[in-house]
Amino acid sequence: MQYRRLPQDGTEISIIGMGTSCLHHTDADEIEKTICLAIENGINYFDTVVTKAREFEAMANVFAKNRDKVYLQQHFGAMYPGDGKYGWTRDLSVIKDTFQRQLRLLGTDYTDFGFVHCIDEKEDFENVMKNGLWDYMKGLKNGGIIRHLGCSTHNPEILRRFLDTGLIDMAMFSINPAYDYAVGKFEHALGDSQSRSRIYAECEAAGVGLSVMKVLGGGQLLDARSPFGQTLTKNQCIQYALDRPAVLTVLPGVTSRKTLKEILEYISAEESEKDYTIIENLHIKPEEARCVYCNHCQPCPKGIDIGMLNKYYDLALVGDRLAFGHYKKQEIKADACISCGHCEKQCPFHVKQMQRMHEIAAYFKES
């Protein structure tokens, strides 16, 4: 494993970290074995936003025994209400209760990286600065309970606002070749290519590190769903992100030891296997915003797993027959959508999810 230093204090962070939001595909025993395998292979940086609370409990069993070997990235605003499914909030009392509960579960009295969770709009940023959340987090930093302050965002302008506070050490940002690509006014992600390039350089100049989410574009860059119309490899996507200024670590989501081993192949891969210059000759076809299955739209008031249904739909459209069976096994399907609009207000990529749910329901009904 290779490591990069956080400019502020020299903390050594593994260039391959681990996102945990996909661990719900397996059981508690496999989750624990996957985290153990990651640590054994030198991974020391973990993002702790998961899809269901039970995953957090399984991870905690390993982290508590290896606390001095790992850095945890915890999000202030991510929550797991009574049903245990991921959602997010700006209610300060809920955030405080959730954070304290997670510390108890982990058997620790501090977190390494405390991030304001998923800020993509100016109004949301201003609310966080006024409603007491940022002051609460600064107080925790002063007391040593948060070792490093940060934020997670998909929007370069919001990241710049956090940079301007002069208080953050690290930020989680979405980076991959498709997001950094632009055709005229078309943007595949928030911010055009120039604004995204600028913010990477500004972070580097400010000594602020970046941890990368969406490094594989929700898996879309790896198969026929790729906006380039041609597949890239995991190694190419990882190398692309690591070559951006300020990037310290990438956090691909893994589902099991099998998918973790596939990610770890990057470490021993030949340089030719990491070469992503092919993207210079590829072009993205402008299209409407696409779901990347991040589930920032949660919680759905009807309990729909919006990200998962979108994934099965996309897979079915490109000929994956297994996707039909997976969809049919979902307890709550797309036809449960009541078009309340909650998901669209939450979506960082402005996907028209209500329309998508109706399309998905009709497609699988007819099929």
C-alpha cells in the first residue's frame, strides 16, 4: 500500500480507502471479514456512511479492536432513524444524538475526520453556519473529539465556501473522468470542468486534502452504462482520481472481500493498466442527469430503495437478465412512489426521480 500525507500534520493516509455504503449486500460476518482484509492490506481510511444501521454495528466490531490502525471519516447529518435505514438531517439535536451513539458503538471517544454531510446548495451551507451545527463541530474540534474538520459535497462552489472558513483539513468530493468532462454548457456533474480543476488546485494550495467519492461513477464507467459509450477499468478510474491535485485517497464502495480484492489489484497493476489517456479520444453524449445510486435522496417516505431500483433498471436496459429477478425480489417496488418530490429535492445531481420511478414501474410490469 502507498500512503500520502495530510499537509496539516503529516497523517499518513492510504491511497486506497474504503467506502462502506454497499456492504448491505452481504451479512454481518462477511462485513467484518471484509474490513479485516482491508486493514491487513494496509487500508487505513474508512468512510462510515452506510445504508443500514446493522452494517455500522458489524464494522464497529472490527474498528473497536483496531482503533489505533484506522482513520474514520464520520458525517454529521447522516442518520439512521427507527427503521435503521440511511437518511440525513440538519436537526442539531438528532445529529448530536447520532454522533454520540456512534462513538459508543465504536468504543472510542473521538473521530479522526468529522465532516458536515452532503452540502450542495448555498442555502444549505448558510443554514449549517447559522443553525449551530458548525459551531458544535468547532467546539468538538477544540475539545479533541474531532481531530480534523471537513465537509462532503459534490459542488465546487460549496467546497470553496468551506475553504474560505480556513478551518477544514479535508473534504470529500466526487471525482472521475466523466464528472470532469464538459461539452459546451453540458455538465455531467455539478460544476464545469474549469471550475472543478480550479477547486482541486485551490485545495492543494490551501493544504486541504481530498478523499474521493464516486470514483467509479456508481459503477457506470465500468460497463455499457458508461456515458463515454466505452468502458473504463477500475485501475484507470482510480489513477485518474489520484492524479488530481490535493487527492490523498479514493473511497470506492465494496460489497465483499471479492470486490475489495478487485480494488486492491490497483496496487500491483502495471503502469500500462492504469493509463487512462484513452479518455482524450472519448466523448460524452449530452443527456439528462443520471442516477449514480448514492442514496442521498433517502429516506423515501414509502421506503423505496431508489438507488437500487435505478441500478436494476439501468442494468436491465443494457441486457442484464438477472436484473429482472433482483427487481422482482424487492419488497417495495417503484409503483409505491407517491410523487412527493422529497427525493428530487435531496438529489445532488438533480435526477428526475419521480419520472424515473414511473418509468421503472411500467418497464418491469410490461416485462
